Amino acid sequence: MRRAEELLPGVAVCPPDEVVRQADLVLLAVPDDVLDGMVRGLVATESLRAGQIVLHTSGAHGVEVLAPAAEVGALPVALHPAMTFTGRGEDIERLASSCVAVTAPEHDEAAWNVAEVLALELGAEPVRVPEQARKLYHAALTHGANHLITLVNECAQLLRDAGVEAADRVMAPLLSASLDNALRYGDRAITGPVSRGDAGTVRTHLAVLEDADPEVVPGYVELAKRTAERSVRSGILRAGDAAEVRDVLDEEQP
């Protein structure tokens, strides 16, 4: 309620079914696991009607979840901004610079065009994602964005444990450069002891991490293994050196 008052001052806040009955464009921005029930409930209460555009913002779903709405004549589309939102004012600015995954019924080109126009109206760039690829699309973004936050915060905590007070100031240039390099050069951007085959340094890392925070170690091991594999495939690391690194990492396996 507070956010509605801040972002939409003077606009009435009504129950969902009442809002939907009055709308030509229905936007469902609810958690993934409740979307199906929400759609079915709106159909059961006869809130949805033919001629409406019904869209949702769930990354995990395509338009199949909107099938009950389509059965009563509504046009189903799915729009998912490839952006993280925190409920703060900068969300709107970030939305305008993002890509939006659009999904519509497979052979309904008009629906695809409607979805793309809606994304463009937001100032975003539409990217078509077919129904069958939607879950993998969402898993990929979740793996990158959500786990990145966990990784960065673990890094910050370890730096603070090492006595570095301005952890964010130390990390920001390095992590920003790493992200930029990864997007520009792919696996060729990999650096660090794993990519150099410095097995001794990796062993030291595991030891100090075990002392500082043992819960970090399994994540470090798995990411280091993936880094070694990708380094070999991209030609950065020789197979023999990678084997030495993997031997050290395997020592941490139970």
C-alpha cells in the first residue's frame, strides 16, 4: 500500500478482480508459484473477458500458464524484464535500459508483435524466447544474477575478515572489470591461479578458507573446477596443468 501511494499518488487501490474487470490490459506481476492459481481464479470469477490483453512478468513461465485466459478470448503474452528489482526508485531507470523476454502463442504473429510493442513502450529491447525455452532462459539468468550476489557478498565478508574495512571499494573496480571482460571476451577473459595452473596457490586458498569460513569451501571448489574446464576448452590452460589443479580440488571431496 505504501509503495502504491508513493508511485501512484491519488490512484485508487482496488481488489484484483475489480481491477481486472475494468482493464483492457491486465498485468499480472505475482510470484511464479501463485500465477497459475491467480489466472484460474480470475477466470472462475468471470473477471477476464474476450478482447483483453493478459500478460505476466514471470521469467519461469511462458504463455501456457495463461491458457485459461485464452480460452475465454483474452490475448495471452509473457514479458519478463531481464533486470533485478529492489523496490527502489532506480528500478524504473534500469527497466528502460534492459532487455525484455517476450513470449506469445507459437503461431500467432500478431500476439508476438503486441508483446514486442509493449516492451518497446517500456523503453526496453524485446527479445523473443519461445515457450519451450522459457524455463532454461530463466534458470540461466537466475544462476548468473542471484548467485552473483551471493558470491560478491561472500567475497566482501572474507575481505572484512581479513581486516579490509573498505571491502566494497576494493572489490568494485576488479569485479566491474571482470564482468566487462567476460561479456566482451567470453572464456578468454578468465584470469587467476586456476587459469595459470597454480595448484599450490589453490591449495593455500582452500586452507585459509577452511579456517575463515568452511561453508565457502564447497562453492569455491565447484567453481574452480568449472573454471579449469572452461580454461582448457578455451585454450588458456594446458590439460596437464588442469589435472594438477583438479587433484588439489578433489582432495576436498568427502
